[in-house]
Amino acid sequence: MKTHQDIAVFLLRIALAFGFLSAVASRLSLWGPRSSGWKKFIDYTAETNSFLPSSWAFPIAVLSTAAELSIGILLLLDTR
């Protein structure tokens, strides 16, 4: 029974990791014409954080992208 649980956890970690990494790839236009692109993501960040000054949109976008990239990589590297 434990091995089935381990396999399920492993597959869920991979699915979550690819979800995070796919969002980063879209922002960096790695998905080609289907990508959202960096400019659209900064605009979306400014819109969703409208209570902050618009000059904060770029740093928030960079920090959130770095966080998602880090989480995606760490989910793949977890060796428990």
C-alpha cells in the first residue's frame, strides 16, 4: 500500500511542477504564439494589484515569476 501512495505523491509533484513551469514558459514566450508574453503578464499584474502604485507591477511580476520557477524546480528535485 505504501508504494502506491509514494507513486501517487510522485506523480502529483510532477503535475504541480509542470503547472508552475508552464506558467513561467508562457510568460517568457516559450510556447510560441499561444504564449501570453511578458508584457501582458506585467499588465495583468498591474491590474490585479491595482491597490499598489503601477510602478510596482514590474518588480512584483519578476518576484512572482522567480517564485514560480523556484517552486517548480524544487518540486522536481524533492527526493523524499
